Amino acid sequence: MNNNNLLKHSLIGLCLISSLLSFAQKSKIDMPKGRIAFSSDGNLHDSDDWGATAFSLALLHYADLEKRFVHYDYNNHLGDSRESWEKMMDDAAKGGAKRFGLDVSKVFNDQTEKEAAIANFVKEAKKSSKNNPLWFICAGPMQMAYSLIEATPENKRQFIYAISHSTWNEDHTHGTNEKTWADMKKDFPSVTYYDIIDQNNANGEDDFKSHINNWMWLKNSSNKNWQWLYHIDDTYQVDELETWDSNTEKHFDISDTGITYWLITGGPNNGNEKAGWKEVKALFENKPIEMTSATPDVKLTSSDYIFIEAENTTSNLQEWNLLKKGDVHYIEKASGFAHIEFAGNMPNTGEPNSPLEYTFIAPKDGNFRLLMMSSKRLEGVQGDWCNDGFVKMKGDFTSETNLSKEELEDYIKYFQEGSTNTPELEWHWGQRAEKGTHMFFNLIYGLKKGEQYTLTLAGRSKRFSVDYLVFYDADKFSLIDAKAHFKNH
């Protein structure tokens, strides 16, 4: 190859790398500081809100942003409404919040709970500050959004950041919807407004509004919540209520979800406003298209975490085996001198068995999230077996997740992240619990400095291994930071 060709190919390679890095950076899960509120319709004209509502809530769950969620009002087309569509939105909003572990008490039907919605929005607005703003996704006619802001204290409006993408929503005045996006800007000038590009055609064939074939992975999944997301989209649902020529092309339309994705990937700080089904799929599969290096300025101190080697228990191991380097089933790169593997129950299920207790003292007041370094040994069984145990907590703590303290005091299944294709005999993080069928929760405990706590780990599936457990300060560290800090601790 001559020098000119070498230079040409080098430049092409550099351009390709630059393009890939740019794409990855645009898709990083990096929501700005603050909380998130929504107002959407879905009860007339705009049936795409059924799917968009459900997917927006799912995005918050898969991006580990459940604690940032503080408000969702829906059916906000005031004056005229369709009862059958209102019920669809009940399922999308309240049903979606339940499925994806968000606080259902923050979700309001504007046809029956309008005053409660206003009261909740005002309560959240009063908490707002420069360091804790309220991001407000406006995904329906603006009358309700106008009323929400109008009810807030004037000195707090400077900390409300309103976002829209649709001129149809911004200008819609049908029924008793009289106020517009322009009215909001004129009457509430201290609010910050963001107009992002229309998410109906932001990314071509890979858009949030794209051919239904792009979304078949949801329907074909064994995950019941993903199947539910597929079926709640309006592509086929509307055809059961009335015939729309616009649906003959079978477009899967969750365009308003694009606002949520823009916000959780940075918002005005280079958030991705040209995303679509590929980004959703990557995030749902726990393989977010993101730069996963730890934040450089996060400093770890001894009071920021509690580190527990799984083999360091005073309990009788019972059906747990202690495996050391040189043992037949020892998994390489374990922390410390050993790890433990559960030998009871069946490979895919079982009741809590052989409980192991770990007692510790909280190093400071704070909200501590549980992580677990774990592995599976399949011996020919399917890939999503041998990958979970049970945990429960005892002590003077508060629940800082969407589970009650009583639920955290009882056994709850805690599992290794990944899929059927996640390699066995390697160490991978466990970071969430499952309660019910495909209802997932972060386990975050409000601990008190100097108090004694006992975590109990019990076996569930056979040949599940645990290396160590970590509680980390969830208010100081992101999940990405924590996983980077404690990998092979």
C-alpha cells in the first residue's frame, strides 16, 4: 500500500472511530441533576401516548432513575375525552409505574384527579432549587401544564425546566384547552424552556416512530413486561376501537418517549435527540450504549461503603460450599481467599435455604445500595438458571426504594444481571431484586451511623456463587461509579 492510500485509510479509520465515540457519548445515561415530572394526554387524538407513557417509565427504570421520578399526570386533554382511551392510559401510566418499580402515588388521572395532580406538582416545585431543579416533560396540550406552573410559587419557577418537541401539542386548543406553549413562555418568563426536534421524524427508519418490525424483539421476548410494552402501543389497539387509515403502514409510535431519552442522556448537555428503537433495546438488555468509566472526581472514603466477603460469616454454611483456589469448581479471580457456592435446591428455583448472616455497623448516616458479585455454574442447564439467591435485612433502617421496610425485612430474590447469553464461570454484578414476575427493584437502605445491622443471604438456585457484597452511598456515587470502584475489590 502506498503512502497516499495508507493516509487515506488512516483518515477513514479515524473518522469511523470518531463517529462511534460521538454516538456512544450521545447515548450515555447521564441525566442532569434534579427530578423529573410529566404531563401527557392519550385520552383523545393522541393515542401514541399509550406506548410513550409506558416506555418513558420503563426507561427511568432501566436507567436506574426511579428515585428521580416525582410526578406523572395523564389524560390531560381537558373538555373532550374518550372513556375507552382513558382506561388505556390508566394501564399505561399507573400500570407501567407498578411494573417498573416507580411510585404509583405520584401518578394522576387528570379526568378524576386533577386537583391532586396540581397539589403534587406544587409540592415538588416547592422543593426545587438550583441544585435540584424540576425537569418538566410537556407531552400533551399545554392547558394542564400551564395550570400546573400557574399554581407554583413565583420564586420557584426559575427552577422549573419545561421541555416540548411537538408543535401539535404546543398549539392545540380543542375542548377547554385554551393555553399554548407560547402563552406559557409569555406568562411564566422565569421558567426555562427547551424545544427539541420533533421526535416523530428525528432518526429516519430507526426512529421512536418507526416500522413495527423494529420492535418485534419485545413481542418475541420471554419478559412479560416487554411483551406488555409491545401490545400497549397504539398500532393495533386503535384498530379495535376505530379504523384509522394512518395505521395501515403499521408504524410503532412512541415519539414522546424521545423527550425522556434526550433528558436521561444529558438533556441540554449533549443529550441524544436522535435516538430510537436501537437505543431502547440496548438499554433494556442492560447493555447501554454508553461510556462506562467512573467519574474522575468521585473520591472514595471508608465511610462511603460496607464491604463483605461472602465467606466471612459466623453462620454454619449448611448447603453452601467454601471453594478455594485449587478446588475443582473454584472460579478464578475471586476476591479474598475463596468464594461460596450453593449446593441445595434445584438449578432454577427453591425456597430460602441455608441462611448466612453478616452483621455490620453503619459508618455514617446515608442511603446505601446493595450490590453482589456473583457467578453461575450451569452444567448444561439453560442460561438463566443458577443465578440467584435471597436476601433480607434486620435493624433500624428505612426503605429508600419502592418497597416497604416490611418487604425488605423479608426474603426477596436477588439475581445476577445479564441474560441467557451471559457467560458462566465468570464474575458478574447482581444489582437488583425481583418481586413478583419481572418486577425489579434496587435495594437501598437508609442506615444510621453507629447502628448494627444484619444482612441474611440464603440460597435459592443450585450452583449459584457469591464472592462479595457491597453497600455503597447511593447519593454520592452513581451505579456506574460504584461498579467501577468495587470490581475485583
